[in-house]
Amino acid sequence: MNLNLLLDNLTSPALLFFVMGILAVQLKSDLEIPKSSSKFISLYLLFSIGFNGGRELSHSHFSMEMIWTVLFGVISSIAIPVYTFFLLKKKLSIENSGAIAAAYGSISAVTFVTAVSFLEIQQISYGGHMVALMALMEAPAIIVGVTLISLYGKKDENSPKFSNLIGHSFTNGSVLMILGSLIIGLLASESQAQGIAPFTTDIFKGFLAIFLLDMGIISGRKLADFIRSGWFTSLFAVVIPVINGCTVAWISKLVTGSTGDRFMLAILAASASYIAVPAAMKMAVPKANPGLYLPMALAVTFPFNITFGMPLYMMIIMA
């Protein structure tokens, strides 16, 4: 059963399109998804996830389990950047350590979207509140990362205020789209939701496949730069997601009995941000090198999670 789970994931069309994108770069093909189309597809995926999450939330009954699950996720987004920062600063600069720690404490919306497809294949449901949690886990990790840099690094008078960072975290396009879609899905009636169902559900997997093709092309281009950065960052980009994902997959049973929710918590903990955090760090910590934390999150952690990570976390949950 565990082997079948891994094989199903490795042979899924979405993942194979991702591999195709990497191969296209290696073969020096001119295959490319236009930037405008890529942005539209990413917005569509976030819209679909947010709207359907809102629909699920409208059918859910408010419970203490829901509160504990959300609280557990937020606490993990604070704890992960703290412990990873102290591991990283033994080898890297304070600025790079804080930026990478923030990236791994935050989440990857694209990994979350892929995880939704993984659960659909397994016919496992998850709570709509997990979509809201995904958005809520962005800001704490960024704030912790910047705080650690300010505590251990050199003081900079030009650093932005925390209020600006928090505002930037929640007005980031991806966060705003998913939160807004969640609220709209929550408010929509059943008949209204059914009216746009072909757009919100039927074409989702096709758009996901094309989007992952684009992610494969981007990852393939960044892979060479990352390899040159050395063994420490390469090892970190694989080992830390495994530790975070496996730990959360195991201890999440203390807060929820839902297989789908536990899996999503594990994915959120194991993923690394390459959209919101780089945007925030560019503003808050310009000395941090995006040539490190971007390829780590996108070219190593993301492919690992969608190939081997997801089956691994599910095996732990179902053991």
C-alpha cells in the first residue's frame, strides 16, 4: 500500500509535467510559459483553493478541534524559524540565516495546491479552515525571521517598521487572493457556488499541470546556481523539511483526528515560501542573498515535497 502511494504520486500527470519542465531546461529547449499566463494560472489556483475552502468552511461546524488545529499551525510557523535560525547561523551570515529561517517557517501556496490534488486522488477530505490557516502562517514566520536578524545582526536605521511588514504580509497578492476567495466562498449560497463550479473545480487539475510545468522550468534554471552554493544548503533544503513534516505529521494527532487536516499541517510545516518571504526580505533585509533562499525553497524543497515528501507524511499519519 505504501509503495503504491509513492508510485501513484510519482506517476501523476501534474508531477510529470514538473519533471518535463526541468528536462526542457536541461535540453536547452525554448519551451516557456509567458509570464502573464503564469501569473493568471497562479491566481486562478489560489482563487479555486480559497473559494472551495470557503464552501467547505460554510458546511463545517465550529469546534474546539478547529481552534486547536489553527493554533497548532500558527505555533509551528513561529517555532520552525527560531530553531532553524540557530542551526543556520553556525554556517551562514545572520541576514541569510534569518531569511532562510523565515522561508522555511512560512509556507508554499503552490505546495499546498499540489497537496490538495494529492488528497483528491486518495479521496481524502480536509477542513476548509486549513485554507485560512495557510494564509495565517505567512506573517508570523516573516516577523520572527526579521526579529532574529535585528537581535543578532548589526542595527540598521533604514529597516522598515514591523507594522509595515505585517501589512505587507497580509496584502501580498497571493495571501489577499486566497483570503478574499475564502470569504466569498463562505458567503456564497449553494446555487451560486454551483453556477461557477465548472471553473472552480472541473479545470483545476489541468491548470495545475501547466503551472507545475512552469515551476519545473523555473526550478531547472535555478538548479545550477544552487548547486554552486555548497553542500550545507543542499542538505538543509532536504533534511529540515523531512524533520518538520514528519514531526508535525506525528504530533498533530494531539490536536485533530482528521487525516486530511493532519496531512495539510505536515505539508505546511515542511514547505518553504518562495513568493511572500522573498518579497518581504527584499524590503526588510536587502543584505540577504536571494540566490540562496530562493533556489533552496523552489529547486530543492518544493520538488522533494511533491515527489517523496507527501507520500512519506501520509504514511506516518496512516501508520
